[in-house]
Amino acid sequence: MAEVRIPTQKRSIEKRNKIIDKGFELMCNNGYHATNTADIAKYAGVSIGIIYQYFTDKKEIFIEGAKKYSNDIMFPIFSLIDENTKLPNDLKSFFKKIIEINKKQHTTSKRAHQELTAMQHLDEDVEQIFKNSELAFSEKLYHLFINNNFNTNNLEEKMHLIVNLIDSLAHEEAYHKHDNLNYDVMENIVIDTILSILNC
């Protein structure tokens, strides 16, 4: 098999990105294990030879797609945190904004979420992508608070819990919604819980 090459020219980069986008979309829609490289090539409108110029196998395409999916969810949240170099006085509104962005980003693709959730339990590389995202989210919040002299006991552990609360709420509302639950009330409970964690 020929050595995989890293594209440097714009057209080649665009072609590689198209394979990632289309391949990831197809594997999420049809299932990772039900999709092969021939399916991806056809769906992306390229030859199998082109696939193997840029990727060793379909798993590499899926991993690159999973990274992009994770980055797409995290980028707007990171932008909000980066813009707030000064910690706002109204922490309730601050966390409400983070929760709203997180919920919105989680609704971009239900099929992708389902397939990624399944793959996290089956593949350590996929699991690591989301562990890294969770850690990066926690660290961003931690440094924002530390840089603003909000130093409280066990802040790193508190931030980890807060990130998991925010993520769980987004998952609950986006993918597991129950008709008997009031999600506005649930969001307020989560925010009040976050503020209690910070102040304990």
C-alpha cells in the first residue's frame, strides 16, 4: 500500500476534508461497522485509490470526523470563555449562556451523537477524543476563574463536576427528552447547583 500523504495544496486539502465530512456523515447515518471504504468513496464522489492516498483506513476518517464534530461543539463555548477575560459579576447569566450554547451545539446531529456514543464504548481512540474535550472545557473554566482571583477549595474538581452537569443537561434535553419534565426548571436547578458548588 502506498504511503499516506498529507496534502499541502488547497485543492488537495479540500478533497481530504470532503472525504472526512462525507465519510463521517455516512458512517454516522449507516453505522460505522456497516460502512466500508468503497461506500465512502462513492458517497464522497472519489475513487477508492484517492481514499487511500489520504487515509490508511475508514477508522482514520471516522477519528478525524469525530475530532471535527467535537471541535464544532466546543469552539463556540471556548470563544465565549476567551472573550470573558474578566469574569462577569453575574455568574448565573454567564453559565446560562454556556448552557444555551452547549445545548444548541448538541442538536446539530442526533445520528452523529448516537454513533459516537456507541463508538466511545467500543474504541479507546474515540473515547479519548471526548475525554480531551471534557478536560479542555474544564481547564478553560478553571483558568478563567483562577485568573480572576476566584480561588476556592478544590476548584479543579469543582470545574470537572460543573462541566459534566452542563453536558448532561445538553444530552438530556437534546437526545433523551421526557414529556413530563420541565427543562426550563431543570436548567435553573443546574445553574443553582453550579453556583452552590462554586461557593461550597
